[in-house]
Amino acid sequence: MTTESSPIESWWGDWALDLGEVRRWRIGPSVLWVQRLELEWRAWWDGVGGRLDGSLECAVPASVDEVPDHLQPQRFASTLAVERIFVGPRLPERIVVARPESPFTVLPEQDVQLFVSTPVFVELGLDSPEPILEFPSFVLSDTWTGASTTDGEAAYAMKTACRLRLADLVRAPHRAITPIVLRNRVDQPLLVERIAVPVPFLDVYGSSNHRIWTSTITLTRRTEEAGLASVDIGAEAPTFAEGGKLIAHARRERDDEGILHALSGLF
């Protein structure tokens, strides 16, 4: 288990494996084993921990014998002599509806800075722009977001602390931090009981202190009716991500009208 005083490293990147070699990654709640063979690669993954698990191991030499018996390998045949595999984070393919453990109120005409962290997917890639495998580092519950049960889209649900200070956010290697600016531009207090984070539209960045970040989003409300006036997504690494470098592009092209529609009925 990692702590703030433990050595921290990046678990994403390119890794070289010899023929027959097996390497193991422990990324928060999930464990990944990868083996390189002469004409194929094999991978196994298992979920073993809780949503805030801080465990971290990177490309540790391992053996097939340690893989649990109930796991079947996913096999990827290739006649190319590919020696390296890419392991990296990707954000979920659905919007994530985060419910604060304690609802809070944004006072009239105030801007609030929040930090919400989301479990990432882990993807594997060979000598190709498309990943050969991806799996959730932590499995989220299914839910729905939209104006009604017939007008919206499938989403994921999770609980969140919705921290107002970055220092209060629990550090976990499998979670990407999204800075959210919530702007209440009405003369009435705004009770926040849930926040929908449009993660499919966000880029992923790695910082020099080995944390995972996403694009910054700004949610603005200008009327007392349910819904948002605007959703703005930053085009660069957030200012909080020291030395932030792009790791993965957003899954979906940014569509302000589509995002607003998907987040309708949020408040």
C-alpha cells in the first residue's frame, strides 16, 4: 500500500518484456499480469481491492503460477516481433454521476473550486494506435443521466468526497483528478447533491508527481430552473498538474450542446 511518504512512481508507459517473461502491475484495486510469448501476448486481470485502495506495483517480475486459477488469459496473436507493451490510463466511456458523501450549498454569486477523482480504465497497447485490451480499475455502478428516463443516456454512479482543497483528496494511483469550477450566477443558494462529470470528453494528463489529471471543467448556472447555462472544458493540462503531459485523448469529440443535453436535470 502506498502512502504520502512512500516512494511514488508512474505506472503508465512502455515496458519491454523478454520472451516468456511475465510482469505484474498492481494499480489500486486491480492486478494485471502480462506475458510475452513467441507468437502472442497474454494478459490476466483481477479486481481485489476497494475504491480508494492505494496499492501500487509497476512491472514487477512474476510467474504464471501466481495467477488465480479462476482467471482465464486473454490471448493476442501477432507475427510481429513486438518487444514492448504500453500500459496506461483511459477515462470511462460514460458520464460519471458523483454523489457527495455530504451535500453542500454554493451561495449566490459564488464560484467554488472542487476536486473529484474517478477510477480510470487500464489499457494495453502493442505497436498500434488502438489498445488491445482495456478494463476498469474499479467497477462502478450503472445509472442514468438526462432530463427523463427516456431522454438521456447510460452513465456510471459513484460516491465522492468532493473536496474543496486538493490536499484533502485521498491519493490513489488508479484515480484521475478532475478540477471542477462550479459557478452559481443566481441570487438563490444552490444545493449540490450530485455532480455529473463528462469524463468521455476530457483528456488525461500525467503530472511530475505521478498523479493522473483530467481537463478542467467549468459548470455555470444562470437560472433557477434545473440545468446548466454552459459547460466549458479546458484545452490544456490543469494548472494544478505540475509539469502536466498528455497521456490519452478524450474518447469523444467535444460537443457543448451534446454535453449540456446529457447533463440536463443535474440540479
